[in-house]
Amino acid sequence: MIVKNLYRNFGRVAAVFNLSFEVNEGEILGMIGPNGAGKTTVFNLLTGVFKPDEGVIIFKGKDITHQSPAKRCREGIGRTYQIPSPFNKMTVFENLLVGAVHGGGLNEKQARDEINDILELIGLYPMKNRLAGELPLLNRKRLELGRALATKPQLLLLDEVAGGLTEGEAKQLIEIVRKTSERGITIVWIEHLLMMMSEGVDRLLVISEGSWLKCGDPKEVMNSAEVLNSYLGAEER
């Protein structure tokens, strides 16, 4: 994916300002920044929830800047949300089935093997017949990831999937994300837990006030003076 000179304003507030970056095929790109930096707004622009005021989004060589969210999903862009919102009165399996049929374009028969494979990946196969509303937070996070994978994405956007987890649970989630990447899925990952970014991503992009600040090797980026001054300083205020 290539993002060029992206702008998005909300009234007089510039949530995203002249932002450009690229995501290489098959990599895990982390994205960090202080609260209000524009990270989730970027995801909403990439998925078509918001339309940019200016700029271009290229995916698989095509300009998708003005495509609808449904069209982008069918083109291969999937995402998770910070707060998991499964269909609580449906089973784990049924939740993935909805994604596979309506997002992945499969019929129910085609979807079954695909869903069982995803359930094995995310560690929920033994719970596939449990109601989603009965799951604890870690497994709801796993289910949120599984529902996104069921849409058969080529690019997966992860929005703080580790939020609220213990360190041990977060490490389990890193392993799942890595295994997902090994299947050839490109990932962009927003997270507040810096441990996740240092251990779980290939490159790290830092944005501040909606603009590009730094991008590169995760440890080098997090130890840079620009990031310490802008990101960590902002977190302390």
C-alpha cells in the first residue's frame, strides 16, 4: 500500500496532515504516536470509513481513495477494532462464518474448512461452539482477529489488539500475529504497548499531530531523540 500526502480535517482540527508512507508486501508495520496523533483516523481513511480532504491511497497498484468500505474489504483490506464487538448471541464459529460469507465472499460449505483453520491459528478451536458473549477479554481479542481474518485480507489493520491484556497474554498475541504474517498477510499494527512494537513488528512508523515523524528499525526509532521528545514527552504531560 502507498499513502501519498493524506489530509483529513475535522472542522479546524487537522487530524491527518500531509501524511505519506508505504507498507511493503508481507511486512508488519507498527504505528505509534501519542493520544490524538491521528492513528485511528488513518485506519478509518485506509478502510474508507472517512474520505480524505486531499491525498491518494494506492492498494495493489490501484487508486482506492474513493472506494467504499465494502469494496475495500472485497479488495482485501481487513481490520480489527480497539473494542471487540462480536455478535454476542452467536457462537465463535458463527461469528467467523459471517465474516467469511459477507466479507470473504465464500459460501457456507466453502467457509467451513477456512474457519476451522483460522480457529486453530487463533487458539479458539476448542471454544468454537461457545457463545461469543461468554468469552473473557483475551479470547474476545482473539475472536476479533479471527473475524478480520475470515474476510480473507491481504492487508490486515490491527487497532490496539493488545489493549487491556497482561504481559503474558500480550506475548501470546504477538505469536499469533507473527504466525498470521507468515501466511503472507501484510499487517499494519497500532499499539500503545511499546513492548509489542519492539518485539512484534518489522518497521515502526511514528506519527505526531497527524504527520510523519520517523520510520525505520523499531529499536532505533524508539531510542531516537525526535521520538523521545515528541511521543514520550507528550505521554508524560
